Amino acid sequence: MFFVVGAMTGCSLGKMAVAQSHSRDRFVPTQSNPDVRYDPGSQNMADRIARAIGHSRQIVEQTHGAAFTHAQQLFVCHADCFTTFVPVSNEVAAAQFGNAIFMNDEVLKLREQHRGMPVENFLTHELAHLLLYQRAGPVAYIRVPSWFREGIAVAVSNGAGAEACTPAEAAQHILEGKSFDPAEVGSLFRDRTAPSYGLRTSIFYRQAGMFVDYLRERNPTAFQAALKDVLDGQDFQASFGRAYGQSISSQWPGFVASMSRLIAQR
């Protein structure tokens, strides 16, 4: 649901450094998978994630057409512990932080109980972030625009992170001109996320996921070719331009037209 990067201001760098400085020795490995660890009190959730990770990993690798470069390290704990190790709000369900994934036990349960989004889907979402991070490398990954990083994670996880926004609501915002910019270029110093566009996070995620689905469905071969280049660390906009024979921005009018049809069919 969340990849920790943000604009690299002195304040955010300081928070990330503090989070990285904390020892993870307190986490206990699960019996079935030592790469999934938990803080005392979160064992049940960790055991559930340990059982699910193989299937989620398979989904992500098949969708991306690439394998993880090394083992996935997951840490499960309650909200206070979660924000100690990840510089984000305690209302975030899960976050990738470098080569690790942290999962917020309490918020995951609430999202499942009140919004019907299974914990396993959030796991798949974060693994999608991690695979792209591992394959492209940290610098190239940051240069992938936030809308695509989140969009492909939402798409592969059946909407995890976007569950508070329906496709129709997202489409209506797009038709009203309230959307992200597909021409955005990712940057270490200027990572544009939902607040940058005046959008709720769930709307931003849903719009991004829908656009990624549109790009894939319109030309599956071109999408996989572009994704392969991005996974290899190549420039995002150039990769899609080569694969589709035109810029991503040129795909936007067709996508907006499909949003009009979606609304008309309600």
C-alpha cells in the first residue's frame, strides 16, 4: 500500500535514518517461514502471512514476468511498533521500506473487517512494490512515477489500498479533471503522490490501478515489453514510448473516454 520514499527533504531523510537505525532483533521468526517475523503479540497475523506469501509471490512474479532477486523479509507488529520502524502514519496498513516489508497488524484487521479487503491482498500489493524495487534498483525505482508504482500494485492485488474508492467514483473524478498527471516523471526530490494532486489516497490509487489495467488491456504485448525494461532499470517514460510507439500521455484521452462509458453504463 505504501512505498516509503517521499520528497527527500532534510526532515524526511532524518526520519528515515532514525527508522533504519532501530534494531530488528526484537522480531521473532515464524516456524513455517523464518523470513516472516513478528513482534510479540502479532504471531497469529504473522503465521497467516507466512502461509500466504508463497501464493502472493507467485501472483506478483507471473504478472511482472520476473522473479525476485532475493528472499523477502517481512515484519509484522502493532501500530506503535510499526511507526517505529517505518516513517509513516500508524493508519497505514503496510509499507515497503527498502528491502523489507512492514505490516500493521491492527490496521490490516480493520481494513478486512470494515472494508472487506483480505490481508493477503495487502501482502500482494507490497510484494509488487518490492519486486520492482529489487529488479530496478532503488535509484531507478524512485524515478518511476508514483502513480505507476501504486497503480501496478493495486492492479495485481485486486484493489488493495484503493478499497475505499469505487471505480465509478474514480472515473467521475477523472471526468471532472481531478486526476494525476500520466506524464509525471519520478524523482528523488519530487515524488508526486495523492496530496500533490489534491486527491484522497484511495482515489489516487484507484485511478492509477485503472489506468495501468487500461494500458495492459489495450496492448498486453507492449505493456509487458515496457514493464520488462522498467524492471531492468531503464527510463520509465522512454520504455513505454518505445513499446507503444507513442508516449503514455497519448494514451490518456482514450482512457478518459473509457471512463465516460463506465459512468454511462451505471
